[in-house]
Amino acid sequence: MTDRDPFAEGERAARDNIPAEANPYLGGSDEHALWAAGHEKVAGATEARESEGS
């Protein structure tokens, strides 16, 4: 049995350019919120780096 880490999965998804709308967890669940937070952490950092270069 493997323990899933929704936050890490969200970070990985953002790095792989998977959109936030692809969150696999049920809306309103703790896992959904963790996945979204992980995705936003990476996506937000990526967007900040891109805007600095423009």
C-alpha cells in the first residue's frame, strides 16, 4: 500500500503543465485542497519567473 501525497501530486502536475482543472480529487475534500495548493505553489512560481523575463 502506498501513501499518496496530494500536495506533492499537485506540484508534480504543475511541473508537467497539467492544468489545475485536472485535479483528480473530489471538490471540497482535504485532498482536493492540498492538490490545488501544491499546484498553485509551483504554477505561481513559474508565472513569476516568466513575468520577470518580459
